[in-house]
Amino acid sequence: MPGLTFDELDGLTVTAADWWFNLRASNTEPLLRLNVEARDEETMAKVRDEVLAIVRG
């Protein structure tokens, strides 16, 4: 996808111009950890919800 970078060093990190997220397995618990940062709360919530929909898919 244009404008996105992907890194698999520690889980999956996807970076765009105004947001990024990292999704990885926890080292201490049987679960996935999702961290999302964005320029504003609305963008963060949108990215979070889209990633969670894919994961829960």
C-alpha cells in the first residue's frame, strides 16, 4: 500500500504519515498486544477499530 511502511522486527509495525501501530504476541501472557498512536484521538480510534476487526475476523 502506498505511503505505508512495514516492519516485522518486534511483531508487526505499520507506519503511515499520521499514525502507526504495533501488533505482537505478549512475552508473558497468552495474548496479543496492540499499540496505536495517531495525530488525534479520532484517527487513533479508527485505526484501532480497523486492526481489531481484522484480528477478530
